[in-house]
Amino acid sequence: MQENTRVFIVPGLGSSGPDHWQTYFEHTQPDFTRIEQRTWDVPDRTEWVERLEDALDGEELSEVVLVAHSLGCATIAHWAGRYGHRIKGALLVAPSDVETAHYAAFPTTGFAPMPLARLPFPSKVVFSQNDDWVTPTRARQFAEAWGSELVDIGDAGHINAASGYGPWPAGLALLQAML
């Protein structure tokens, strides 16, 4: 990674377990920091956005890169809409569609509708053709609205540990290409 760049991991619903690629990134890259939430299983948009803002307080934002998965992507989109900070960039992997029936089964508060305002920083949206949490059409819509580069990695499920994405060197390479 670049010397001054600070990378923050932004997990989604349930956090990222021990076999998830975000955890792998965090454990293999000593300068990566996970942004922790008070509760991972009952997400509240306001709380999650404020926790992200608090975690970045005092950081040189032009050197910050956020690496999000699933609901973490929605958190970043809401955070960007609220604060408008310009950061170095964001890697947004498998942005779950908070407007789908999937979320009816989970006690989340305030994430819908999905923000569709342009992000004030460079970003990449990485999506899968067979993700149960977001259709390719919606992933493309998010990327277009956010001004993000779109990266289709084929049939990769939700790009999580259950889909076989523990160590994910190609994901780390995508991140390094951003830097």
C-alpha cells in the first residue's frame, strides 16, 4: 500500500466473520483498520454513519480509502450524502440493495432508500452476476449514480466467505490498483 494511505474496513450486516475477505485483508495488512459498530445485527443508519464519521475524525481525509462490503456500501453512500467529505477513494463490494425484500427479515433502521447521489470521491463497485442481495441491474444503477467504476466478477454470489471469498487476492489487487 502507499505509505500515507489509511485503509478502513467497513463491514455490513453481521460484520465480517473470521473467514471473510475483509478479515483476511485486515489480518494481512497491518495498517488496515476495521470500523467497529456497537451492534452488527440491528443496524441503525444514523448510528453506523456517525460511527464512520467518528472513526475518521482527525484523519487526513485525502489519504483515506474505505473498503466496504454489502450494507457497508450503503453506510458509505449515506455518510457521503450527509458529510460530503472528499476521501482518496472507496472500494464498494457487493452493495446490497436495501430496498429489497431481503431486508424485511432483518431489523435494520433507516438504510432505505438507497442513496443515489454522486459520491464526492473516486470509487469502484464490484458486483457479481448471481448475488442474492443485489441484481446486476441495480449494481449498475448504483455505480452509475455514484460515478463509480463498475467491476463485474462473474458468478461470485455475495462475494463473502459463504461464496468462497476468504483470502481474495484479486480483491486486494483491485484495491491496490486504486491506490
